[in-house]
Amino acid sequence: MPAATILENLREAWEVPRDLLLGRYPPFVTGGSLPRGHVPVFVFHSLERSSFERKARHLAENGYVTLSADEYLAVIGGDRPAPERAVLLTFDDGRRSLWTVGRPILERYGLRGVVFLVPGRMTEATPPAAPGEATDDSPPPVDNSPGRTEALLTWQEVMSLRSSGLLSFHSHTLTHARIHVSPTLSGFVTPEMRRGYRALDLPAVRIGGSDIFGEEVPLGTPLFASLPRLAEAPQFFEDEGIRARSVDAVARAGGEAFFRHPGWRSSLRRALGPLPPEGRWETAQERVEAVRRELFESRRLIEERVGQSVALLCYPWHTFGPTAVAVARDAGYRGQFGGKLAGLPIALAGGDPERIPRVGEDYLELLPGRGRQTLGSVLRTKWGRRFSRRA
């Protein structure tokens, strides 16, 4: 196993003990109770049929109440008491497994949730005649051919899910963007990076005055140190002429076939020439305008297309800075969601609606009730799954 993989495995193994020491988990995660008024928020991404159904059954059989977005905001705002055993289910990105896996299970157990959409990456494609369930534990198949958003729900699927009354749709920003923040080279765009959900992790690239994303970024494009768009950092715009050298080298050598040859990284590094590249950083005004577009335009599009008020914002990669918080407030978001937050394991009535913590779906079956798991068993499954993918 490569040394880099070993180090990454060790980092992830230390993540949970570290976060426990920092007070980032609610008490039920370590075997404690769930007092009335504690409403844990769980985050899901891709759904696997047997895993998601098992979690749904745990909620239903133990009398848990899944809140709507409006009900959750009322609880956090102190306008109504939380029902006993209340939880909030959130689904990031609006992935297609909500259609193929999630909808039938939500309907079967009468569960509700909140979906955070990325409207700038969505398409108009016609959905299947009816949602079908996956037949095993694998994520539903994704069309990996080039295109903008095959991995995400279409607008038509969103409208069908909306009509079910089980889900409401809110903002995960307009484009879920990462940006280059330094001229330090970190790699090159490969075919795998543009496919499925991995396309959401590619930094935006400025071509001809506009940022392009994901599947549209040319193969061989150099990648530099990056951060989420809503972090407190200006974007670095590398010189387009430098980028063209590696992109052209890939195109001349056969496109995707280029990456099957040993030494392709060294070839692209030589094609780039001297590093660091020339370029410029965006101005403070440009950065604020970019953040405003991500937050204002996302809310406008979802409200226009779905026909509901958008009150909630989820920060991609759980990363945000003071500018993003101020712009979100200005845009009219009433609740802003992150991930685990130091010293804030759970949001309570009267708390800060601009800093709502969430925990991963892995910990849902630690909620009190029949069939409750232990943290040790959850971690063994979690780490085994992660490490086996890297073996």
C-alpha cells in the first residue's frame, strides 16, 4: 500500500477520536440519551438500498419523528417545542440515488427530509417512468459519459419528488465550486475526475472570462492548490496560455488514451514548463460578487423552478468564511448548515441558526431504541469500508 494511502487511512482513523475530544458529537453517539429538545441533523450523500432501509426502519420502529424544514426552523427559533425523538434528515447535492433508492424507502416508512440542490449543475432530462429500487448494496449506476450532471437529479425528478410531499428543496450553492487559491501544482485533470460525483470536486477553471466546471474542464488541465468557493480566500487565475500546453499535449496524444501510458504525469509536467505559473488573484470586490452569485442565484433558481420558498443553505465541504455568512444573511437564508462544529454538538432552541451542526448517516443507528448499535461497531464498519476502497 502506498505511503500516501497509509497516511490518509491513519488520518481518517484519528478523525472520530479527535472530534470526540473536541466535543463535536451529541451525547447519543457515545451511548447517551437523546433529551427532548435535542434534534440531531443527519447528512446523507449517495444512498445504498439495504443501508438506507435499515436506518429508515430504525427510525420508524423506534418512534422517531422526521421534521420538515419549516418545523425544524420553528424549533430552532424557539417558536414551537421539539417533538419527542425528533430528527432532521438532510441529503446533500441532490444525487440521483434519491430517485432510484430514496423515494420508495421514504414512502414506505413515512419519512421526510431536506434536499440541498446544486441548481447550476442540473439538467432537464426526462426521468424514468417510475423510480425503481437498487437490488444490492451498490450505489445506483451512473452514466459516466461526458456531460454536466448525469450524477444528479434532473429538474423533472425534483418536481416528482416535490409532489410526494416527503421532501423540500433548498440550496447547496449554485455550482458547488472549488477554486484555485495558489500557483502550487497539485495534479492534472484525468478522465476519472470528470465522471459521476467526482466532477463536483474539480476546481473551477477560468476560460475566456467564464468559469467552467466538472465534466466541461478539458483533460490535462493543470490543477493547483484549491479551496471551496465559500472559504475566505481569493481565486487564483492561472495564465490560460500555460494551461493550453498540457491540454494540447493530451489532445495530440489521443485524449483519454494518453492517460493509459506510464509516465503521463511527467510528460504533462514537462509540457507546462517553468513553475509556478504566471497569473493573478481576484480582487476583493470580485470575490464578494462571486459569493453573492453562488448564494443569490441558487436561491432564485430553486424557488423559480420548484415553486417553494428556499430558507436553508448547506455549505459545500462544510466550509464557510465571514463573507459567505454575511452574504447568506443578506440573501435571506434563515438557517445555515455545516458539518461537525467544535464545541457545538447539536443546535438547540435559541441557538445560532447560522451555525447548525450535522453528523454523518453512519451514526443514525446509535440513536436510542431497539436495535441500537454501539460506536465501536459503527466505526469498524465505517473504517473497513473506507480502507477496503483504498487497498
